[in-house]
Amino acid sequence: MSKYLHQRIAAFKTAAIAKKKGIYPYFRPIESAQDTEVYIDSKRVLMFGSNSYLGLTNHPKIKEAAKKAVDKYGSGCAGSRFLNGTLDIHIELEERLASFLGKEAVVIFSTGFQVNLGVLSCLTGRNDYLLLDEYDHASIIDGSRLSFSRVIKYAHNDMQDLEQKLSKLPERSIKLIAIDGIFSMEGDIAKLPEIAALAKDYHGSVVVDDAHSLGVIGHHGAGTASHFNITNEVDLITGTFSKSLASLGGFVAGETETIEYLKHHARSLIFSASMTPASTASVIAALDIIESEPEHMEKLWANTYYAKRLLKQAGFDIGESESPIIPIYVRDSDRTFLMTRILHDEGVFVNPVVSPAVPSDSSLIRFSLMATHTFGQIDEAVEKISKAFNQVSLYTFVKAWQ
């Protein structure tokens, strides 16, 4: 290793400092299934940091489907979809998703991150424009970086700012607006009807990432466009299978002609191994459950309303959340890490979110609900969060006077 590379690596001290302080919150090894309660170091911990919104990751029907797929197809596909890696169940899943989402066609990728890398990097060129909400997910940002087009960010959910930026762009250029359906940290919903209307007015196109929307909003959980009843006004819908759909992989849905183009131009599809048989079969089984058992989504929202009410009564700032993703704003990185550590020790798993994932003055505890949580578990978690917040506030006050 060159001394220059070593100097850059050696200069990274953030993790070591946090570990020394005893507040390092990442890479915590879980010893059990992803459920409302998990085990870490043989200790029971309430899980409020999971993206398994419908609580299906440990569902017996999904596990059985994965086992049968391995028995029939083996453990992997040993190639990309483009060449030898397409199975009949890949096609089955794509057809199911197209019907579920109300789009003509779908192509699936091996991860949701790769979807945004592949789609955004190949649809626009040097004389075109990508417009992003400033709070868009990292996969959208990284996909835009791989594009040769100009990237323009607009203020979060600010339609006036978006229109102002669109109005300055050449009419005869490709203008692609890429947004999260539900924003992954703040929990609010994109103003999709207004965005779609502006795209029409200024000859643009819209791609919405429904990673955190599938199974959460829309008809049978079909996502943001379905939620607003404007599926035909959204050009592309992307998403992941790693959240409500209890698996691993991703997809893009749109018109047949567009999907055909992406299948032959998206490099993260062409040059990556395809979804494993077990992952694919798991998604199909999850779709079966979502479409036939609406009670999961209903319970998710009952839990969401209940938790929000308790957190507001306890005096927490939870921002503009409209979903099972509830930010508890701390607005200080060290205090956020310390709260996470205290809660972990008290048996509550939550995720700390600090810069660059959010602005430096917007650090937060990300509290996320599952359909399988009980009200009792939510009660316990909120009570312990309140105690941890008071403990951190007292610690900060004493430290300031030392």
C-alpha cells in the first residue's frame, strides 16, 4: 500500500473514537431472526430499527418457499440475467410485480441499490438533467453521479423550488425527476401529484423509489403512485425487496419499451449476478400474503398511530413523519450516539442517524414500526426512550458545567 493511501486510511478516527467512548452503534451482531424481539449477546432486545414493516421476514410460508426454491434450482444462478442467469421464476416475479404495481413491465435486479445505479446512470446524457430532492436516498445520489448529465437538487418537498429550477432548463432536454416515495429517514411522503404535474408542464419525467412505500401505502401496499391514484402519471417505479417483501433484490417498473431499453443498457443489471432462487421465491410468497391478507398493513398503521400518539404525548419532536418511519430528533451527533447506547443497554434497538445521512443539525433516532409489534412492546420502548432522553439531557447539562 502506498504511503499516501495509508495516510488517508489512517486519518479516519471517527469509529475508533466512538468505540473508545463506548457509544459506537454499528455492526451489532444479531443472533436470531429479524423479528420484534431479537437476541444480541444472548440478551433479549426489542427491535425498533428494522425495515421489515409487515413483519414477514420470519413468516413460515416465506421460509418454506425459499427452501423449495433451493431444492429445485440450487443456491445461485452463476451468472447475470443478461446471459445464463434468468430462471422461469424471475419471469414469474416480474409479471406478478407488473400486475401488482399497475405497470406494463418489470425487470428485477439483485439489489435495490443497483436498480437506482443502473436506471439513473443510463437514461440521461451530457445535455440532460437529473433533478433530485435534497433528502433522496444514497442510491439515487450515487446513480446520478454515474450519469453524464447535470444533477440539480431542490429543497426537500419544496414544489416552488422544484418549479423554479425546472423553468430554467431547456425545453428540448431530458429532465428526469428522481425521488423517494417515503423518505427513509424523515418518514414523510413525497408530494407526488404536484411533482407529476410539474413534470408534465415542463416536459419532464418522474421516477419514484418505493423502497419504503411498498406494503405500507397504496392499494394492497402498491406504493406511492397507487396511494395518490396517479400510477399512469409516473413514468418509472423502482424499489427493493429487502423491506416489506422480506427478501433481497430490487426492481424497476414502467412501459414495456422503457424496460426493454433498461434491460440492454443498465450496467448494474448486465454485469451483476441475478437474484438467487431463494430470494426470488420469497418475494413471490410475500406478494401472495400481501395481496390476500390486508390485516398486516392494517396492523402496521394501528401501531404507527399508537406510537406517534405516545411519542407526542412524551414531548418528542417527530417532525413531519407520515409513515411507520418515525424520526425522534436529537439534533446533536454525540447525544444521538449516547442515546442509542443507553437504549441498547436497556434492551431497545434503534438506529442513530447523523450527518451525512441527514444535515448536521438534524441528527435523530430512527424509530420504525412493524405490523407484528404489540402495543405492549411499543409502550415499553417509548418509556425507555423517555428515560434515556432525560438521562442524556442530564449528562449533557453536568458535562457543560464541569
